[in-house]
Amino acid sequence: MRVVYLSNGNIPSRWAHTFQVMKMAEALAAQVGELELVTSRSLWPSAANRADLSRWYGVSPSLRVVRLPVRLFAGDFYTHYDDPRFDQAAALYARRRRPDLVFSRSLGAGLRCAVRGLPTVIETHVPAGARTSVSLRRCAALPALRALVTVTDALRDDWVAAGVRADRIHVWPDAVDLEHFHDAPTAREARSRLGLPQEGALAVYCGHFYEEKGVGTLIDAARRLEKATVLLVGGWPADIARVRDRARDCETLRLAGFVPNEDVPLHLAAADVLVLPNSARFPQARTTSPLKLFEYMAARRPIVATRIPALEGLLRHGHNAWTVAPDDPEALAEGIEHVLASPELAARLADRAWQDVQGYTWRRRAADLLALAAAERR
């Protein structure tokens, strides 16, 4: 089977969706005869054109990546989210290749492929917008558009409300590479390799620093912690600067900066507890499927998370996580301290999360997608 996988055209980047694209591409490539991942390259000399994608994204260097020369960019990592020029070029490339299946993370490129009669599955993680929903609704009846894939029930409901038939939409949460977490070091070994202090408890957050991620709440919670340090891993440069300024008087908080994906397991292994402080004040509280959640679950460390609708089916209080009220620094600090003070609870939560994440792997997700495409073809 020959698959052309169309990204949003902004690889390499710090955008979380590009990590998801690369992981899915690697998983699909392992299960089909031929796969090409299509992204963009700059027409100008650019460090982005020379980036080591295998290290940045933690994927196999054998993954075949096709870079279409459509951008004018001179930096290290793309900051654009999408580009209509890439959509046009990617759809034209797919049309020339005539694959057995087009899998597209770009709605625009995927719709162009379906209109041209190419068997297409589109994955989207954003709610239905006015223009995109009209375009998709017009194309949803086309035989070539096999399915729309998304990551939460709330997103499916949004697209159904926009006029897309429910039976054309499939919900698959994100996933994790479990093998990257095998043979993980102890917390002491991880801290030694990272140059972190051995004494005291460590609570780790790994991800972006957007407001909806609740990092502000975590900073305020860190000020209330008496026996733990909070380590923040990730962030765009401007967000790191903003967080550093906000936390300049907080002695219990450290920033590690953004790290390549292959280094994430080491940072998580250094933790005594992993924190997911998402805010409930933003629409993303209904629609998010954070990659870090599945990495947390695979890291065999207890999770303290806020209670938001998008995570209700994945995290259960006292079962595989300790959940607290969102947007409440005092509740978050108390939750972290409670888990740190309860070794038996921490071990039970971590073990249960590890068991529960076994069904959420990129290879299984890719296999489900291929089975869906085959069933729709029949």
C-alpha cells in the first residue's frame, strides 16, 4: 500500500501538532509498503531546511520526508501554523503520485485531494470554523473522502453541528511511543544526567506555556509549595521569557527550556510527580488531547491534573491520577503535596496509569486508521 501523508507544511516547528504528525507518519510507515511525508522547505537558505528531524521529533531517520519548496523563511523553526500555498502544492504532489491513500493533517490540502478523486482521510484537531465547515460539508458526500478523524468527542460534536454526518467522523485520542519509556532511569539517575539537585521533591510540567495550559496557575501553586521544586520543560522563546518574568520572585520554580522529543522521557523520569494544570476557562478544555498526558502515563510517575471535560474519559481521580479543581493554585499545590506525602498512593496511581496507556500507542492508532480506510474502500 502506498500512502502520501500531507502535514500542515510547517515541519520542523515547536507546534505540538507537528510532533503528532511525525509520530503518526513513523507508525504508518512501519505498516505500509511505502509512505511519503510531505512538508515544506524554504526557498531561502534556512536552518529549518537542514534540521535533524529524527532527533527533534524522536523518530526513525529512515522516515521518508518530501519537502516542497514553497516558503520564504530564514529561521531555525517554522512559526507559521499553515499556508495555502503549501496546501495547493501538496495536493498537486499527491495527485501526481496517485497513492492508494492520502492522509492529511491539512484540511485545505485534504479537501483538494478528495475533490480530485484521491482516496483521502483528513485529521483535524480544531473546531469547525465557518469557512472550513462549509468546505468540508460540501465534500463530505464525495466517495473519495473516506473519513474525518479527530481526537475528542467534543470536536466530533462540533463538526456534526456544522453539518458533517456523524458516521463520517471517527474519534481517536493521541498516543505515545511506549518503547521510548522502556528502561527509564531512576529519578536520581535522571537528575544526575540533567544536572538537577538530588535533594527535595521535584514536580515536572512538560509542554507549551499557553494560557489555556494553566502554567500561570502552576507558577502560583509553586509559590505555595514548601518541600518541592517545580520544573517547567518546553515553551516558545517569547513564552519562556514571559513565564520567567512572572516567576522571577518564585524560588521553587526552574525552567529547562524546550528540549528535543527524544529527551522528554529523561526529564519526566527526574520527577516525583508530573503536573497537568490545564485551565477550564478556555474552549480547549473541551477539545484538547495533550500529547504530554500519554507521555506522563508512560513515564510511570504519579500525575496530578486539573479536572477538565476533555480528560474525563482518560483520567480518573484516585485511580490513575489525582485530580483537582482547575484554575485554583491552592488546590493544585495541595494536590501535589498530598501525592508527594503518600508514597503508596503515588505508586498505585503511576502503576495504573502505565497499565491504562498500553492501548494508546501510535502503532495501534495507525493500524486503526488503515483498517478504517480499507473498510471504507470496500
